[in-house]
Amino acid sequence: MSASLFNSSGLRFSHVVARAPHPVGAHCDIRQFRHTDFSGAMSPLVLADHFVMTGPTFELHPHAGMSAVTILFENTQGWMSSHDSVHNDHHIGPGDLHWTLAGKGIVHTQQPEGEHARLDGLQLFVNLPQRLKRIEPGTMLLRASDVPTIECRNLRLRVLAGTLDGRTSPLHTPEPILIVDGSLDADAHTAVPLPSGWNLWLYVRSGGMRTRERNALESAFEASLSSGDAITVSASEDGVVELHALSTATKFVVIAGPAINEPIVQRGPFVMNSQEEAAQAVADFQAGKFGSVMSFR
């Protein structure tokens, strides 16, 4: 179902979309948000899953035409092992971000490891514009210790990608993007600039908050979000999105980037611009052109 948009000066806010967790296999629960939930205003995101994983869930699988991004929140217990067909083996720990640039095709698996593992994180499908869909695949790991952090008495913002308030993540992404893992104390507030032509996706992990356009009229649109809720904001001109925690401490994620105004054809883990391109990606995978993963057990 599409989400109606509300104008607030140069920013357009979608309806709030709420998702309850549902099981995927025996060891994983997810809250899933798709680009179709927000009338296209989620771009460059195609999909976002908030997962809690306690055991093996996803076997070896391919991706193409996009980036698959894994964020493990700092409350994660254990770690995630990642193995892929470009022969990078990564140990993803609490607070880390792992970026799989699928491009023309990659195969990987990511599994929980460690005693009493409980992985709390986000899995993102970040679209690539058509000009980048056939680039060579690769993987990158950003350690929690290398994440720039904005911290004061009542807020903490981890800048996982992009630049915010003078802090710039060392992560090199194929296209500009801002990813912030944030927390606010009760009644604390912060703001995120949103350039013209960009979309912003806001997700509340726990607690609750209000969001509106900074400096808008008192009668301007304002949205309230609870735990498990998400909203998008689209900018037709430069603006600032204000975030205000309600009467409890709030954890949230902000992801913003330039909108990719191209058709989206998703066939499982492949994100292309046409049915023909999607069929070609499937054929390439079946022909073994995505490579293989070396034994990791």
C-alpha cells in the first residue's frame, strides 16, 4: 500500500509505517520495510530489515545490482562471520558496519557466531543507479572503533556513513549516503540536514519521538513515531529534519541519500531496472559467473 505524503515547506513526509516482527526460519525475527511502503520515497533504499538473529538463518545466496549492508547494533552478543566470492572473510562485531557492493554479482553468507549469540542489527538493500549496476563487486568492513561519534550529555550519534556536524565516516561508498545510529535521552532533540533531491528514512528502534521540519510554521505537519515505526522525508529544496525524543530514551536510525529516479525491478536478491536485466542476472548466477565461496567450516 502506498504512503500518502504531507508537504511541510520544502520537505514531504510520508505516513508513519509500523511493522511487527515476524519469524524467518527458527532463529531470526525481522521487521521489514520495503520501498513500496513509502511511494518510492525510500530511495536509495529498496529494503530494510531490523533483525534479531540467534542461529544460522541464511545459506549461501547471491546479490546483484545493489549493495547489501549489515549494521550490528552495539547491544549485539557474539558476532557475525561473513564469507564471499571475492574471498574476503570478515568478523563483524557489535557496532560494526559491513558493506557488500554486489555490482555485477556476488555470492556470500553471513552467520552468527559465539556462545549465546544474539545479533541485533539492520540488513539494508541500497540501490545502485544503472550506470553502476555492472561494476566489480567488493566488500568493506567499518569497525566500531573507527566510527566518528557525536556525543554530549543527552545524545549520542554514530556516523556510520557520510558526514554529520563535521564528523565524516571513513567508509567509502559507491554513492553519497548518510547513515546515523543514534540515541536521545528523554525530551532531548537533534536535527539532520537534508539536501535538495535527497530522501531520508527514519526508523525508531525503541522509545518514541516526534519529527517535523525545523523552522516550519507551528501548523506544519508533525509526526509521532513509536518503537518499530518508520517514516520517510523527501526534500524538493534544502531543509532540516528535527528529531525530538518523547518522555523516554529513544534509539533510532537515520539513512539519507540522493533519490535514484529509475525503475526498480526486484527479483529476490537482485535489484535491476528491467525484467530483462533481472533475467540476465539470474542467468549469470546460474552460469557460475558470480564466483564461489571457499570452504569456511
